[in-house]
Amino acid sequence: MGITLYGIPNCDTVKKARAWLAERQADVVWHDFKKQGVPEAALDRWLKSVGWEKLLNRQGTSWRKLDDATKASVTDAASARRVMLGQPSTIKRPVVQWADGQVTSGFSEALFTQHLG
């Protein structure tokens, strides 16, 4: 099992992560939310592994553009899942499924170094 990186191509954080992995010649499969959608089974795994509070990006533009009723409706994993499926850009990116099966959300060199080895 290799590394799968999920995100959107125009996201600066995703660009940094992809460049970092490319510099280290990591074998990475790219999954574009915009073209391929959010795989529901994978989202369920991410929610269990990372937690909905960490996976939902409440700092981003996509979250801020949501109406107040939608924002207020997000109170648990199920409601967060509905929003993330409908608005993939509300997922904190990148989401990485590492070769060892672990899942992370977001990018930092320290985090990636820990998982890439």
C-alpha cells in the first residue's frame, strides 16, 4: 500500500505537501476532490482516524461562505460528514493516507517526516 494524497490542486497547502513529497521522490497517488469527488468510505475512515473536529476546516474560505444555519448544524461527525461531502473544500487539506495505513490532515514538515521515515 502506497501513499495517497487527497486535496484540491489550487490549495497552497496541498501544493507545499506535493512539492515536499516530490523532493523526496515519494511514490504518491494523487486524488483530486474537484475531479474525483470525496470517496465516502475513505471519508468515514478519516473521521474515525482524525476526528471530525480536526478534519473540518473552520478557518477556510469555504467554511466562511456557508450560511449560518449550515454552520450551526455541524455538531457531530454525521453532520460534519454531510457538509464535507457537499462542500469538499471544507476538508482540511491535504488528507494523506500513509503507506502504514495511518491518516493525517494538514501539512507540516515535521508531521510528514514522521510518516515518511
